Amino acid sequence: MSLLSTIHSPADVRALAANDLPELAEEIRERIISVVSNGGGHLASNLGVTELTIALHRVFDFSNDRLLWDVGHQCYPHKLLTGRQDRFETIRKGGGLSGFPSITESEYDLFNVGHAGTAIATAVGMARGDSMMNRDTRVVALVGDASIVNGVAFEGLNQAGTLKRQFLTILNDNSWGIAPTQGGFAEHLARFRSSQRYDDLKQRAKTLLPNIPLVGKALFEAIDHLKEGIKATMAPDQIFEQLGFQYIGPVDGHDIAHLEELLGLLKDVSHPVLLHVHTEKGKGCQWAADDPGTFHSPSAFDVRAGKVVIKKNGQKSWTKAFAESLIELANENEKIVALTAAMPAGTGLNEFEKAHPDRYFDCGIAESCTVDIAAGMAKSGMRPFVAIYSTFLQRAIDQVFQEVALQELPVVFCLDRAGLVGGDGAVHHGFLDITYLRGFPGMTLMAPIDEAELKAALNFALTHDGACALRYPRDNVPETSIANCPPFEHGLSRRLRSGTDATILSYGTVTNEALAAADLLEENEINVTVVNARFAKPIDRRMVREALEGNRPVVTVEDHALQGGFGSIVLETAQDMGIDSSNVARLGLPDRFIEHGSRASQLAEAGIDATSIASTVLAMIEGTSAPGTDRHPDAMPSARKLEVDS
């Protein structure tokens, strides 16, 4: 029987003999590699945090103590040790475990965590709250994958330094986020790690730690003794000490025995402590350690004779199409610069860097700062294209407002992962970008439906004198047969199909679902008009007038929240124009969080796949469903489903 199969709770981890722990770590790694190879997921960071996770659950009791995760994708070992190993094969699949900490899964997950930089601040809040509620708890914030460079993390450190109670922050420093860590602070940590004193420290700490007398001596004095005995733990200009922390490290994050000793020493210190742990991203799996960027979050893969082959479906992704298009533009225009916030591979800009290294900038996990840098470059006459996931741009709303829109600067926001994202689930869905961007005066919002339109949208953005945003999903570019893609003209839509029975107004890549729905309806002798809106702002007023004045059902479709989205803009425009909109039904994401699963299943759940769109149109035509209703599945009791062949 394997050791891992005997682990049903952290109490079982604490019951193991110390000499069993390396074997447990190896089994955890094997399980993670096996599951991720079959279904994709976050790999390298989880391999790197295995020993640290074991040590934490050995020393603390997180059924009472508090463990706050930063960049929650490094929680796989934690899930395996907290009663979820029998369901681990379901991770990121519909109805299965989340790939991130989940408050609905376990008492050991305190927050649904998908964005970086949050752990220290939420931990400060829990520490203060527990103290005010007279709870006897220990609080640990585990910060990893370069999120320490995030602005919110520094704000949290600033607040934590004022605490007068136990508070442990663990900096899991693996030199990487999703990409190599960026910035001056990262370079500071790298210099400290690479110095000879790091190696000296590891050896001296192993010798000195077991000999520190704790009986009859305050822990505060013990730590001072430790620091005095190990000069290498301290740098004269150590930033964490200046913020009010006692700093220990860096220490070897793969030495379980040493980690246990040190955590045991630190767990009851009555003031803020920062433990700097050095780990290797991809530890225990050489090909992942050699290429931690590729194996940060790979799709399914095979290991053959020691070589890894990532499974491909042969289709081009939107990310790749974007990168190729932007490179083509940059080849022709030397003012184009590309920026991202620690997402070079995820946004495709790693390819742009190869083509134009002097015009590529990775600003680290700092979306707000990235937007402001782009604004400064635009003010200087450059043409910045900022590639950030839709959900992550939410972290820079104020900078989009103050430094871009208010200044009327031509910054282009390229929003990857817009809409439903599949396996990453609720923490990563990009379902609000229309809502949060449309209110900014002068902002232009676009959504292409295929690769030809993506190129056309980027060309338009390059020549437009103002801020733009274009959205596209985490998906493959559709192989459409739509010919003769016309250039984008400000605020003009594109009719793709004409019919007399109903009209579908669609925004973005779900237009391809609308076209497929039109095909299904045609098989039932129903002919509909399909319009590709192209722009949510400014919206094509002629499109709205022609659709709504026809006195026939109109359905709006979007891969976005209904509140404040494209359908809302259609209704608002109709009201402004004095046009009756009672014949309009809106399809979009429901007012609830959609969990992880395949993107196709999520589209169906939201009622914006081809079959659901066709069923909605049919129900409106037959009068079995009242128009003027939000048409997501939570509000579709009377719509009969279209009969289609499986």
C-alpha cells in the first residue's frame, strides 16, 4: 500500500515517521504528474512546493490555524493531504475538484484564490479578526510564483508589520512566476540566493538549529540567537526588516526535516516573521525543472522514453493568432511595443519577444503598473499593445481610467481569456470586461470572430486615435468559411446572414455559435438574420434600428455577463432612439459563478451554444417564451429545446 493512500487528513501526515516523508513527497509528485498528464493543469509550481506543504501540515493544525494561499494554483499537494486524494483525478473537470483552493471543497481552503498578491493582506485581516474574536489561532501566508512583487503584496506587508501577534509569511522563492520573475526586487532576491552565503547558511543552519536552547528562553531571544549565529541570514539593507518583519532565510525548501525544525521554532513567535524559502520549480521531474515555463500549466501530455510530448489538437489558438498578427504589424511599424504582466506565453508575447526583443516588456505580476507604463510610452509617442487576461485587467481599472482614458491616449488592450475559460473556472472567467470598460469616455470596444477579423481589429486599433480594447477567448480560432473580411470601421457592424423570421445580434466569437444555430433553424424551415456586431462601443445604431423595427424576435448573444454587457447596450440604445425593445431577449452568462469544466460544456450551461441559441429563437417565434426576458438557463422555464441529431 502506498503512503499517500493512507492520508485522509493532515492528522495522518503528522502521524507518519520522519523517515517516511521523502517517500510521501515522491508519491505526491508521481500522482500530480499522472493526473496533469491526462487532463492538463498546473504542474511545475506544485512539484516545487511539495516538501514545504508537507512540513506545514506537520507543524500546524490548519483545522484551527489559518493557511492563506497566494496564486492558488500551487495547492495540489495541499489538496492531496487534506482529504481529497480519492477525487484528485477529477481536478479541473466538470463536477470535480477545482484547480485552485475552493471554499466549497474543504475547511482547509479559506478563500477561492486565483489572482496573485492577495494572501498577505487577507491573512492580516484574519489575524486581526481572530484576535478581536479572542480566537487562539496561528496565521500563515504562503506567497509563491513571484506574487511577492505584486503591489497588493507590498501593501499587505506594510500592514502586517504593525501586528503585535504571531504572523508568519513564507516567501516561496522559485525565481519564477509563470515566467522568470521580473524587476529590481527579483534581482535582489536572485543576488542573495546566488551568493556564497546561501550555501554557507544551509550547512550552518543544519548544525545550529537543533542546538538552540528553547527551554527557559523566550522565542524572541532564540531567534535573535539564531540570527547572530548565522550571519548570512541578514543583509544590512534587508527590506523585510525595514517593514517590521523578522527575516529568516533563505533556507532549502526541499529539506523537510530542516523545514519542520524551523517552522516549529517560528510558529509561536509573537510578532511578524518572514521565512524566505528557496525551491526549484519542477523539482523531482527533470524535464519540468529544465523548462518550468512550458510546464507551468501544460495541456495533457505523454512521457515517452524520458521525453515529453504535449498533446496538440492541430488547430491554431486565438493566442497564437494574436501573436502572429501583432508581429506582422510590428514588422511594418517600429512604434509598436508589446507589454504584459507576467504572462508572456499565456498571451503569446513570448513569440513577439523573439521577433522584437527591444520592443517587448514583461512587467511582472503588476497589472496596474503595466498599464501605467503603457500610458507613459503612449504619451511619448509609441503605440503600446497591452496583452493581459480579461480577468487580470480588472486589477487595473483605476489605471485604465486615470492614466489612459482620461488622458485620451492610444493604448490598445488585448484581452485574452475573455469569456468562459474552461478548466481554470470561476477565478479566471473574463466575464466583466465590457461592463468595466464601456463607461470610460472615448473607449472603443471590439470583438473579432475569426483570425481575419482579429487582424482587421488590430489594424484598426493601430490607426485609431484613442484607447481600444479587443477581446478573444481561450480557444481555437474557428475554421470559418466567411469570405471577404472587410476592414473594421468605427462603430459599424457586419451582417453575415439574412433571414425573415428573427434576428440574432451577436458580439464576439459566440457569433460562430449563432451561425451554427442559424443552420439548425434552417433545417426546421426557419430563416434568421445573423449580425456580427464587431463593436460594443460605439454600437452600430443602424444595426439596432433595423433589427428592432422589424417587429420580429431579436436575440442578443454574448460570452459575457448580462449585467452591463452587449445586450444591455442594445436595450439602452433602443431606448435612446425611442424604439420598442419588447421583442428582444438576451443570452449571456447567468448571475452566478460558472464552475470549471470544458469550455463547450460551460457555453451550454450558460445557454450560448448553438443548440441553446436556436431553441431560444424557436421558442420566441412559437410564442412559448415571452420576449424581453434574459434568456440564460436560469430564466428559461418555457423554452422548448430544438430537436437536433446528436
